[in-house]
Amino acid sequence: MKVKQAEFIISAVGPAQYPEDALPEIALAGRSNVGKSSLINRMIDRRNLARTSSKPGKTQTLNYYKINQDLYFVDLPGYGYAQVSKTLRAVWGKFIEQYLLEREHLKLLLHLVDLRHPPTSDDRAMFEWLKYNELPVCVVTTKADKIPKGKWQKHVKIIREALQMDAADKLILFSSETGQGKEELWSVIQEHANITEQEQEGAGK
């Protein structure tokens, strides 16, 4: 997918602030510092549109990015960061759950998991919840460049088993540094957003 236009739209804190133009929404979920912002920047070939932070747990809103007038990336707050208060985590949980279960324009959830490490208990709980609620999900294993290519499948196997993924569940190896998996991920996104290359090219003119 050729990205000709990408812009930050809003940091939403509730349904009243969500965009109303009915474009497909692709949400990104994962623990803090798993690389959501870096993935967005790589996917749109922009260095700093989505701001990365060295402070885990900083994102506390739904950050909307419009791509080519075709769809939105929606960056969800990172989960599993201990220094965020339990009360605030509970609020975020209800806020995110409401979005995931009730937002009719949500077409796909990208569940980001660090390829280098076995999934955390939060990763496992998140994936189980998504599957239980029958939400469309694609697991994206980030930071593939940090592991020798020859060991990728070993780590993928660990993640698939830990998350109890079915054979049909989609998993994409990804690196924001090298662009590994970028085209494959765009193909999955376009399929779920029901965007053809012809439509995308026409919208970008």
C-alpha cells in the first residue's frame, strides 16, 4: 500500500471524540514499549508522526492517525506497566473494552508481542479475551531484527504455544528497523478494511 498522506487526528478519551466519518479502524494493542508507535511510523514511512516514548505507560488515550483518507490506525494505551496505579489501569481497561466491543468501525486488532521474549501473562490474557469475544486479530511479533533470522521460527513457536493460537490464527514477523513484514501486514490490513489497490490509488490522487 502506498501511503501518500498520513496525519494525526485526535487523542480521544471517549466515544464523543471518536471520528464520525465511518472509515475502517485498525487498532494496535500491546504492552508498554512493545513498539506500537514505531510500527505505525514504519508502516507509513514517517519517522516521527507517532511519537515514541521512553516512559512506559505514557499513552493514556486512543490516538487516531488517518491514512490516505482510507482508514485509521488507532493506538491503544499500553498494558502491563506496574507504575501505573491500579485505579487508573481499571479505568483504562473499561475504556478500551468499551471501544473494542462496541466500535462498529473497528475492523482488525493488531496484537503486538515482543518476539524476543515469551508472552507475558498480560499478553496471554489479552489474546484469550480477544478470541473469546471473537474479535478479528492478527498477532504481530515486533523487534525481529534483534534476533538472528535462523532463530525466528523457534521464537514464533514459543509465542504460538504460549498464546494457544490455532493454526489458522495469523501471525506476522515484524521489524520497525528493517521493514520486515511491512508488505505482508499491509495486505492483511487492506483485506480487513476492504480496500483494494485500485481504490487506494484513486483516493490518493
